Amino acid sequence: PYTGPSVDEILAKRRQFLSPSMFYLYKKPVNIVEGRMQYLFDEGGRRYLDGFGGIATVNCGHCHPDVVDAIVSQVKRIQHPTILYLNHAVADFAEALASKMPGNLKVAFFTNSGTEANELAMMMARLYTGCQDMISVRNSYHGNAAGTMGATGQRSWKFSVVQSGIHHVLNPDPYRGPFGSDGEKYAKDVQDIVDFATTGHVAGFISEAIQGVGGIVEAAPGYLPAVYKNVRKAGGLCIADEVQSGFARTGNMWGFEAHGVVPDIVTMAKGIGNGMPLGAVVTTPEIAEVLTRRSYFNTFGGNPVSTAAGLAVLKVIDKDNLRENASTVGAYMKDRLTALKEKYEIIGDVRGRGLMIGVELVSDRQKKTPANAETLHVLDQMKEMGVLIGKGGFYGNVFRITPPLCFTKEDADFLVDVMDYNMSKL
Ligand code: PMP
């Protein structure tokens, strides 16, 4: 039984000793003390079905025994010898990760977060090309340091940073974008930026295959192939931010696979370590060379404990068939949610791929008026009934469903039934 401080005590400490910038999801926040696969438990032992997965992070499931064993056995041997000495863990993981990558994407640099991975990827693109101009997509999220905050395409996540060299292009959003699902029309905006806002040469283009924070928006079909072609013609590198869509979440290993492109640089975090702080930039040996021009170092990046977790994650993805499960359970849940759309006017759109699903709520289907109060209310009520999901989108009116990939059809049924019940009470 739980013997720690009460919810009120934790809240009081938070108020006094933690940054006032920290926020939580619910009016009455949950206190999570344990996790088992797709379930979370609060201090009273109440079980919640986790439909958010630590924000698309705990892909293998909470405290997956194989990942826990790998972490524990490594941490007992050596936690931090510094990356300046040899240790097998980082080399083994890099080799295994390379085997999961297409093309010549064979070398990795490890970081501790998605932000660091994207900062590094953009710097490498700039070094490799000798250009500064970088193209990013509106409504994207790429991180919270100066460069990545600049690349991020939503005002709510930007502080007053100098975002030099970033150009934000139209979001190829099939639901809200002006060209619907015509990816090539949105791609024209990227070419316009190259032609009218730069020398004609660019450092690169960075995008998520499916925007996570932005509300589960998948790039319109045909967009990425057309953009990659034009960016490369302008001398730029194409960076895929797989921080949320990677590691089997979409039913493929990588989100970009469904779009028929192979990036020049892939950035990863979140699911890579099933919750351990770990990120990576994976690229070609040729592009990786740019970092030898100076010394580039990261104290914790590639530490044996995090990379042992990473290796265990790759094995679990295969052993537990997580790609296939994400694909079949995801398709099943999306179908059921799409059926709910027939029942409730307030559901404007159901979208996503695999176990990365978005449900957008609007008070007027024609005008697509964001129904944020209702979104928050249903989110809260679902929690009361034992189901945790996320929320996002520029207007805060999209449910984000990104559970651990061990989610079953029964779990999907329960989640959708609970959503259905609470929609019926609106
Ligand atoms: N890229 C994407 C697509 C993300 O969703 C996030 C985190 N929400 C990041 C980058 C930044 O990752 P981190 O929080 O680990 O710095």
C-alpha cells in the first residue's frame, strides 16, 4: 500500500517548490504511483486505462519487465563511466538501431531529449549545406530550446527567442488546410519560400509525419515526396522528426514510411527508451562527418543505462509484435471512433494512423468552431471513469489517443464506450 504524501501535500509542495510554469491535465490532478503495461494506478490503488502513454512515450507498456530488467542489470554494473571510455551498451544499441533504418541512415548520435536531437539535426543540416535557411511547418512542435522553439510553429509554445533563419510553411492539414488532402498544392508553398524568401539554397526542411502536439495531424498524401524533391533540389536536407511517430506507434517502425520517403536525418526520443531519458539523431556517415569539425559532446547522451533500455525496447517491439498490434488495434479503434462521429455532431474529425489517433471537437461542423470547453469536460469525465487520454491541437480541442502499443481491442472498446457515454451527457 502507498505510504507517501497525500495529493494535497504534493500539491502544496508543487506550489511552493516547483516552477509556477508547470501545469497538469485535470481540474483535480491524478497522483500516479505505479504502472503496469497499459494500466496506471493512483495512491488508493485505483486503476486507470492509459490512453496517452506518457505522451506517446511508453510504447512497450509501463514497467515492461524486459525493459526494467535491462535497466536494472545495467545500472548495477555501471551507470556512468562517461562516453569518453568504451562500453558495449551504446555500441550495441547503435548497431541495432541502424538495422531498423532504411537506406544509408546508419550512424547515430545520442542525446537525452527530443529537443536536443532536433537542435543537433538542424545544426548539422546547416553545417552540411553551408546555408542558414530552414523550413518548418506551421502547427508543428520540435522542442523548447532556442533553435527548436523557433522551428516550432505554434505561438503557445514560443517564448521570445530569436528565430533567425526559420520559415514556416502552410500546414498540409487535410481537415483545416485550404487545399484539403491535396499534398502537392501545399508543397508549392515550400517551393515559394525557397524562391521568394531565400537565395534559392536552403539548409533543410523539418517536419513530423504526424503532428503530435499539433493535434494528430498527418501530412496530406503526396506532400512529403513533393517537398523532399524540391528541398533537395535547393541543396537542403530533409529531417524527419520521429519523436512521437517513431518506434512502431503508427503500425510502421517510422511515421515517414507511410509517405514513401527516406529522410536524410531522423530525430527520435520519447518511445526510444520507453520512458528513459534518451534521444537520437540518425543520419548517413557522410552527413555525420560535419560534427568532426569541432568537438561535440553530451555528458549523459548515450549512457549505458539509457541505451540498454533502448536496446530492450527494440527487442520488445519485435517480440511483442507491437507494429502489428498498433496497426490492427489502431484501425479497430479508429473505426469505432469514426462511428461515434455519426452519432455526435460535435465530433468534427477522426484521424490518425496506428495507435496515434486524434478526435477533433467542433461546435459547428461547417465553421469548424473549436469546442474546447467540451473537450476539457469530456477529458475530465473520462478520467473520473478510469480512462486517461490526452488533449492538444492549436485550439486545444483535439483528443490525443496514444496509448502503450500493447493496447488490446477490449481496451479500445472500453475507451470508446467511456467516451461515448460522456459525449451523450454533453
Ligand atoms: N518533437 C516532437 C514531435 C515532440 O512531440 C516533442 C515533445 N513533445 C519534441 C520534439 C521535444 O522532445 P522533448 O520534450 O524530449 O525535448
